[in-house]
Amino acid sequence: MGEDTWFCENVSSSFLFIAGLFLSVSVILQKNLILKAGQFLFFIALSALIGRKIRYFINLIFLLITVIFNCLAPAGRVLFYLFKYPITEDALKSGLSKGLTIITLIYISKISVRRNIKLPGKLGILLGYAFNYVNELMQSKNKIVIKEAFKSIDKLLLETYKKDNVDLNTNYCRNRILGVIIVSLLVTINVGLLYF
């Protein structure tokens, strides 16, 4: 994952990570389906704006599968019948909510988790290294050959582990007033949406 310039110049990795945790909680706790859909669209747009790859087709398929599986357990008022199977309001809303939540959380993590994350304490250092290695693996995911899946995954893990450039000190970003204000405002608005 390449680092986005504006966030890297204005917000430290640890501050952005903590903001991402608050944003994730606000999405998980959001009960209003319209507001949750708004959060979903906003974080996809923000991800695209800062250069993250958006997989529209995969998002749509995942959302549809989540809704379909949720509709297999009908609950609430019947909206219509699909091949004599009842599609209910509560099951449909619940499926949409779950699908939107998971996809939104993925895009929040794409925005808030950087390869140079620094967290306090020994646990923070271990988490930082874990996120760092995950980012390295995500950059190399095209090296996995399906025919030799286990062998290629093992080789990829060993290559990543041996890399000298998997370093928490690379591209260290710092907090600036404007960045902290904008990210704090983003968190405040999303947490505030829980009260509507």
C-alpha cells in the first residue's frame, strides 16, 4: 500500500490508527441503515481520493451474498416472494446492515492502517510489526500461485520475514494541527451520527 501524501504529511500513523478504531466503533454501532449507507459511500470515496484501490464488483458481490444468506432466515413483515420463498423486511435490512458494516470497516482500515504505524508499549510494538508485515504481504499477494498455493505462500512469508525494509521507522509521519483537526472532526461527526 502506498502512503497517501496529505495524510502522511499531516497525521501520524498512530493517531490515524486510533481514529480508525473510533470510526470502526461508530460504524459497528450505527443502527440507522441510511446513515450507515452514507458512511459506506463516504469511506469508499475517501479511499479512492487518497489512492486506495476500490474493488466495486467484489464489494457488490459480497453485499449480495451477505443479504442472500441473511434472507434465508426470514423475520418480520413479508415484502415479497421469490420463487415461493418469503423475503422479509427485517432479514433484508439486517443483511444490508451487516454487509455495509463489513465493507465499510475494510475501507476504514485501508485509510487508517499504515505500514509505519507506531503504538506505545511492547504490545504496540508487536502490533506495529504485525500490521507492517501484513502490508508487505498485501503488496506481494500476486506472487501466490494457485497450483502451488502452500509452497508459494510459504515462500512469500519467508521472503517477507527476511526483508530488511520491513521497518517501523520508514516514512515516519508527524501530526500537524490541520491534520489533527480534520481527523478529529471526522471522528466526532461519525460518533455524533449515533445519536440520530
